[in-house]
Amino acid sequence: MTAATSAGPDVVAVTCLAFEGRIARRSGVAVLCNGRREHLRDQVERAAERACGLISFGVAGGLDPGLRSGDWVVAANVVTDTGRYGTDASWARRLCLALPTARFANISGCDEPIAAPAAKFALGREQRTIAVDNESHVVAEVAARKNIPFVVARVVLDPAWRTLPPAALAPLRADGTSDVIAVMRSVARMPRQLGDLAMVTADAFRAWSELRLGCARLGRGLGFWDAAAESIPLATADGNDVEESAPYAAAV
């Protein structure tokens, strides 16, 4: 983990991909970037020991067909197979105000990427969520156990209708960078996936661009330290469900 420069507690951004971590560092947060999910929980546990807040930050897969690559999602709740974890309302409010086009809704957390559109649609229907990623559920579980505020701010990379080709699912290096040799080997074995891989690459570029812009809007601490929005109510349907079809900007 790359720590912030202050001696006090850190806002910790949990990411998987190296470019997500590089972008998050611009806001002066500590970054936990782990390309190998098998050690993620232990690393988040250690990071939480000196954290004042945890944010799951980066890209996600779309589950709602209305989401396109580059769209922001701010989580109201993180839904897993075993439970539901509510994000910090004040911090989530600040994220939504800084990212006025973001969808404020429930997201799913799971251990592995979901490649097939049919599986994405099924998960979204089952859990009533609009996006999925592979870190937020770990962040949510640790934050709940340690009573630390947490939020999720994610940009859609692959829309719900996009099939992730095998090369896009090649294991990452531990630092979150692509294993280029593994990708090339996958393409050599299945050259017909090149078209799908090119579309995923274009999606990734749009997501990267929007992630950079959004990070600049969120400012210091990825929205944690900005108290200007505290008096503005955060619109949700109730404590368990949110209006998942409407952008946050339309609900305030």
C-alpha cells in the first residue's frame, strides 16, 4: 500500500488495476492496489487499522442495460450472497454532488469477474443491482466489522451486453498491471477474440478518461473531507432499496 503523507489516519482507496491506483493518488489518499484477489481481504484488514475511511474506487462491470462504459455509479448498498452493507450516507452524498450524472444505486460484490451478458443480467435481476466489481464486498465487510465509514465510486468499464473475452480475464500481476505475455498467449490460442478484445480496450479507454475527470471533481480525499454538502438530503427510496432507474441528479 502507498500511504498518504500525513501522520494521522488515512482515507484508503482500494483498487485492483494499476491505473485506478495512479488516478486515486492524485487526491492525496493512501492506495491499496492488489491485482491478486487471494490476499485482498488480509490487505484491507491491515489498511483499515489506520484508516479514517475506505473507498472502493475504480471500474466496474455493468449489470443494468442502461449503463454504458464511462458512466459513474455511486453505491447506496453493496449486496453480496450473504448480506447487504449500507455505505456512509454523508460521504456518498458528497460523491453524488461532485458527480451529478452518477447513478446512485445498489451494486453487487463478488470474487470473480463476470464475463457473459446472460450471467450479468441474471445477477442484476437477482440482487436488484446495477453494477458489479471484485473489491467492494471485501471493503464493505471489513468496514462494517471495524465500524469505519466506507463508500463505493466506480466507472462502468464493460456494459452489461459486452462479453469479456478470455484475454481480458488473464490474471494480473500483483501490482495491478496487465500480464502482456499471458494476454498474447490467450490471443494466440483464440485469435477470433481479437474483435471483442478491441471493443473492451475502447471501453477501458473511456472508463479511464472518465475516472480521471471524476477524480479531479471529487478533490482532496476523494470527497471525504468536503463538508459543504452536509445539509443537502440524499434521496433514497428507503433504508434497503433505492430508486435504481433514476440518476441521482434527477432525485434531488
